[in-house]
Amino acid sequence: MPPHSSHLLQPLDVGCFSPLKRAYSRQIEALIKSNVNHVTKVDFLIAFKEAFFTSLTEENVIAGFRGSGLVPLDQEVVLSKLDVKLQTPTPPGSPLADPEPWTSQTPSNPTEAVSQSTFIKTRIACHQSSSPTPIFNAMDKLVKGSQAVMYEMALLSARNKVLETSLKDLSRRRRAKKTRLRNGGSLTVQDGLNIIDQIDADAQLEQETRTNGGRKKRIETGQRR
């Protein structure tokens, strides 16, 4: 059965259910006009019984079979009402659509750097009569350098996140011990040694963070040049 065609092919849908729906709606409208705003089960059964005997008549049943083209058999009755749209099937193994062409822009990752290099090579090859080999070689070196810088920046960024998390954890533990001392808690020799170790660890982490930050700034400055 074609999609969305049951109202054309099934006799009850064609000749009975639609009239039943309309007849029941008229019964409910009559109740509303009588200021009945809530339909109880009894009201529903009374309204449905009246609508049922009004719509499911012999004439409507015969009209349903005739309208669906079954009795008498007439295929054109239904085919003429169907909105059939023929489509040419896609042949098997057809190539996928080409990806969208790269537009010249500043690359933000190694893949885009390669795409930018390919774009420039194509433009040079199309508009220069001399051999573009030296320019291609220089462009390849530029791409390799850009990739190395981007990978290093990604590694530095990941390490900085780890260092920041460690600093936060150490600072939180140190604040907790200071709070305990202010509240009258005791400090053992081991606690004092632990605090000194944490201070040294904090200083070391801060030094590494500043070092990584300086390296990142130098990388970004060199990239802008």
C-alpha cells in the first residue's frame, strides 16, 4: 500500500469513518450549545450511538467500496487521486559528493595548515609561468613548522591544565590545615613537615607554570612573526 493512501484504499475509511467522525462532532456541538462543558461516559455513549447509526448505513458502506475502486473494480478511481512522483534510483557504487573546496584562511590546526598549503600551491601553479618548485618546497617547510608549533602548543596547554588542577588541590588542603590550627587544633612535627613539603611543591608548580607560560608566549610571538 502506498504511504498516506489508506483513506483512499480502505472502504471503511472512504465511506464510513469520515461520516462517523462528522456525525459525532455534530452530537458534541449540540451538547456544547446546551451548556454541557464536560462529556461523561454516558454522554459519550449516547452521542456515539446516535452518530454510529447515522453514518454506518448500507448506502455509505456501498459508497465506500465503490470509492475505493473495489466494487465495481476500477483501479483508475484510486490511481487518479494518488500524487505519484517518479524518482530515478541512485545507481549502485555512485561516487560520493565532493567535499566543499577549501577557502583561503588562517589555519587553526595541522589539517587546515595542509589545506591552506594546497590552496596556495594550486593558485601559484595556475597563475605563474615559471617553475613553482622552489615555492612549493618553501611552503612545505612552512607547513611542517606550523604543525610542530601547533602540536607543541597543544601539549603545553594540556600540561598547564594538569598543573592548575594540582595547584588547586594543594591550596585546598593547605587552607584546610590552617583553618584547623585557627580553631585550636594541635600541630604535630609530621604536620609541620608536611606543610613545608606542600609549600615547596607549590613553589615548584608555580615555577613550572610560569616557565610553560613563558614558552607559550614565545611560541605565539614566533608564530605571529
